[in-house]
Amino acid sequence: MLSSFRNMGAKLSLFTERWVPDAWVICMILTAVAVLLSIFGAGATVEEAVLAWGDGVWNLLGLAMQFTIAMVAASACVSSRPVHRLFSWLSSLPNPEKPTQALLLAGIFSLITGYLNWALCLVSCALFTPFILQKNPKVDVRVLICASYIGLGTVWHGGLSGSAPLILATPDNPLLVAAGGATAVVDRLYPVTETLFNPFNLAFLVVIGLVGLVATCLLHPKENIRTLSPEEIEKIIPVLPLETKKAKTPAEYIDQFRGWILLAVVLLIYPLGHSIVTDGFGTSWTINAYNISFLVLALLLHGRAPSFLTACRNGVDSAWGIIVQFPFYAGIFGLLQKTDLGDWLGNFFAEIATTATYPWVVYAYSGLMNLFVPSAGSKWMIEAPFLLPAAEKLDVSVVTTLLAYSYGDSTTNLIQPFFAIPILAVTRLRFGDVVGYTFMVAAICFCVCSIAMFLIPAQL
């Protein structure tokens, strides 16, 4: 049975590598589909569709910048000297003769960082894996990558950085405040106490995280183990960040003055702390609060402006996809808001589902779309305008729909090549080398999540 799963995963990988184009091209394909649906399904004219798309292009710039900063701040945290030393110490904890211990370490690390911050998980797991390989030479590198990947495939979207829940919790978000006289998608904010800290969500994350972790550990082969040689590992170990050079000019002395870091930390953290004390955590924890927390952490870890700024500059490389793609996804969002496309799609979903089956339909649809649009925030902005009205017609709450969407978006990350790019770039493996294992874990998680979607209350 395990062999059949591996073969299925390998075939899926070959298919996606051969047929799935670049993420921006996929965005344009979806744009073409949305334009055609708005014309032939929702009854818009060609001019109305084009103008609606154009009106929406710049409506998500604030959201795009918020997610860009999230990626940059996470990268800056991971590239600091204290984190480098932490990775070296952590990787020495497992018994080198027991590969399963290395898998447990990588899996638990992935689950924790995935719950805290999707970008932190993506970057830190990629950089942590070579340290584990160096100290645990008998662990299978393919299964280790799978273990390092499970946080993004299980808990991340129900965690503190969940894009869709944070969007609904952020004041003046595009779903709450419609532009140009369009109808708003939701009529109020949904604080994270109702979504991310919902008892159902917390229990679900514990269960699905354990399922992913146990499934991965059970997959480690007894024979034909694939490892890397000491020479190969040495080439992929991250280089320790350079110490800030001794100041020689007045400008360098000013640049390296630690007071600038302290000033930035105080200016960032005090308003957030004041908001939490005054308004409560649930109301205050938004995308902005989340970004402030990791900017502060990055500042403190680096300690001086030159080191911090260099780390942020390097982090922009990992965020370029968000910067380029968001305006084009915003155009699709404009089509959904400025034409009848959103209502037409909402009616379609309401017709094919019932109150009992709608959470599973949303879960499965979200997982499928994630294979084509690997950006949870932009995908939510595309889907929410028709998923939420359909949910209202079926008497399913916004929170239930939101969580179902979030879980589906997580599961198929395990078979989505886009999110594997950082860790594969570091380990120098192909996606086809590991997707057989990640597909097996995704299949198990899909079964567990499907059961959960038929147990989730319609009115959370």
C-alpha cells in the first residue's frame, strides 16, 4: 500500500512539473476564466468586464504591502546570528542512530513555526534542515524534507498568521469596505477570538498536527535510505552571518548606534501594547499587529541597523512573487465586486451544496484552487465574494466557511511545488524526489479533514 502511494505521488509530481506553468501565468489564466464567466455567466458586457478588472487592480496594494512585510520580517529573523546558533544546538539533540528522532524534531519545529508565522516556517525550516542532516547523517533526506514541510500543510492557516482570518480581523479591509459603491462582502470585523481562537479550530489544529507528524515518522524507510554525503551537506550549510565591521567613519558610527534599534522597537511595540491593554488581544491582533511583532523580533535579534537592513534586503527576494502578483489578483477581485460574477458564482455553490455538505465543498474547492493560486490571501479575496453569500443562503456562518477555506488551503500545500522551492533550493533536490512522501501525508490529512468538515457546526 505504501508503495502504491509513493508511485501515485511520483506520477503527480511528473504531471505538475510538465503541465503546471509559472504562478503569474496561472493568475492570467484565471483572469481570462473570470472575464469569460462574467460575460457569459453573469451577463456583463466586454467593456464592463474590462473596466471592472481595471478598477480593481490597485485596490489591494495595502494588503500586498502587509504580506510583503510579513515575508521580509520573517526572513530577517531567521538570518540572525542568534538563530544560527540555536539551529546548531537544536540539531544536536536527536540520537544520530535513531532517524525517527530527527524527524520528530523537524516536524515539531515545523508545526510550531507554522502556527506562529507561515513565512517564518517557510524560511526557517529550509535553513534548519541542513543542520539536522549534518548532525543526523542516517536520516532519509526525502522524509526529513516532508517532516520540515508539515507545518505549512497542517496548522499554518489556522495559526496566528492565517491570512484569511487576519484579513477579516483588520479594520478597513477590502471585504468590509467596498470601493466605488460596490456591496461589502461582510458587515463587520471578525476578531481572531472568534476564528483563530475558536475552540473547534484549536482542537482541530492539535489533531491534524499530530496526524501529520505521526504519518511522516512512520514513513521513514528501513532500507534504500537516501542520505547526503558529508561533502554535500557541507556545501548546503548556511554561512554564519558576518559580524558588523568596526566603524571607521562618522557615518558608520552613526549607522551602528544601537539607539536607533531601541527607538524603532519602542515606537513599534508601545502602540501595539496600548491597543492590547485598551481594546483586548482579540480585537488588536490583526495583520498589522502580527507584522509589528516580527519586525520587533528581527530588530532585537540583529541589534544594529546595518545587519538588520541587509537581512531585510535579502528577504525581499523571497517576497517578489507577492509584489508582482497581487495587482493582477486584485483585478479579479474587481470583477467579482463590480459585476454580477460574485452573485452568479454564489448561487452556483448554493445550488450544489446543502447546509451539511457546504463546509466540505468549501474545503475541497479551496484545496483544489490552492494548486493553481498558491497565495492564500489573494485567493481568499477572489473566493470570499461568492463563498460567503452562498454560505448565508445555506445558513452556514462566516466563521465556519472561513475555517473550512483555511483547512483546504493548508492540506494541498503538501503537494504544491511553489512552497517547496526554498527547502528544495537549499537541499538541491527535485520536487519529484519528495512528493511521493508528501502526497501520502496529504492523502491521510485529507481523509481526517473531510471527517472534520462533516462534524464542524454550521454556526460557529
